[in-house]
Amino acid sequence: MARREVIIKDTHRGLWYRDGVLTKILEAGRHKIPRHINLGFYRTPRFEVVLVDVRERDLTIKGQEILTSDKGALRVSIIVQFRVTDPQAAIHKVADYEDRLYSDVQLAARRSLATMMLEEILTNRNRLSEDILRDVKEAASSYGVAIIRADVKDLIFPGNLQEIMNRVLAAERMSEAQMVEARTRSEVQRMEAQSKMETAKLEVEAKVEAARLAAESEAHIERIKTESEISALREREQAAQAYSKHPALLRLMELETLREMARSGNARIYIGFDGKKVEGERD
């Protein structure tokens, strides 16, 4: 019996049917398919292989006009990246898995946008993408398709609404810039005030330290002076005690003093200046 072959690439999988009944899934490689023979009295099974692409692909949902929760009309384009993970479910569960995925994403976008306001859509497009991905992911897996990502590609507003939204966005950007400038100015002022406080604190600490050192120095000088005076008094006390015990020492000091005075011609000694007239002195 003649045979034919089918070659399946790594990018595809094959569904092997025998007389219309799926019997196995073919992996990449070369596969021989028996040729069908019908002789009336003798008939062989009919084999068929259906190829399914399992690569990542993009599906674009274009220009869907949708109403938001505040009754604003807009057109949105969405791009979905997906791949077939279960070839049997993708072919058997739905008539056309790409058409089904298109419808699921379209409905998910409508449900999400119906709960959002125009301003929120402009400022938070990620929420729409996240809602679509969360809503469609489980449904798509039921017919063998895995959603890798879903992103909003374009948002188109009516002309007058687009102009209004542009003004709103410009005002928001201006407000954000002013807030950033105000925060920067406030931070600079705070840093300057903090720097002044630190400088004043350092100056006060320096003055206190200088006063402390001056006080310590003055106290040290006074202590040395006091100790010196006490030492001098002790020396005098010791000298007085010595003179008291040895009067000759005091007489010796007197003689030394007279001798020193005798060396100077201007030295004078005054004796008996009590205001009384000496007997025998003439007027």
C-alpha cells in the first residue's frame, strides 16, 4: 500500500485523525500517512493531519467605539499577544479560536471601560490593559489559548473632546511641575534653615567652649597665685620661727641691710622722728 509523508516543523503541531476521529497529536518531525484505498469490497481507513500553529502571535482589535461610565465616546485599539498551548482544545472547543479571542477581548474592553471615566482612562491606561488580561486569560485557556499580554495601542477621542482632554492634560502637567517646583523650593528653604541652625549651634558651642577654657585658665592662674602666696607666707612663717629661735640671724640680716644701704649715696636713715625736740638742740 502506497504511503505519503507529512513534515511538521517545530512551530506547529499536528492533529492526527483516523476516519474523522482524533487519535493523537503529532510533534515536530516526519510522519508517514497511509494512503486511503477504496475498492468497494475493500477499504482502508482515511487519515488526515491538521496543522496548528503554536508560535506567539499578535491579534489587533481595531477602532472599537465604546462609551465610558461618564458617557464619553472613544475609539480604542487593543493588541493582544497569544499562543496556542492545547492544539486539541483550540480546534475542537471553538469553531475559530482567533475569532473567539477577538470577541472575548472586545467584550472585556467594553466591560472595563464602562466602569471608568475619561480622566481615569487618560491617566491610567494600565488599568484597562490589566482588566482585559484578567478577564480574558481564564476564558481563553478553556479553548487552549494562553494570553501573554494585552495592551491598549491607541485611544482616539472626538475632536472637541480631544482638545479639552489635551487642555486638561496640559493643566495637569503644569500643576505637577508647579508642585515639583514648590517641593524643591520648600526643601531648599528647609535645608537652608537647618544649615543656619547648625551654624548657630556650632557658634554657641564654640562660645561656650571658649568661655569654659577661659574660666579654666583664669582658675588655674588664681590657683597658682594662691599657691605662690601660701608658699611665701609659709616661707615667712618659717623665717619668723627661725629668727625667734635664733635672734642673731635677725641681727645679721640687719647688718646685711645696712651694708647694702651704705653702698648707695642717696640712702638715708631716720631715727627718732617722734616730733619731740632733742635736749640741747638749738632753735
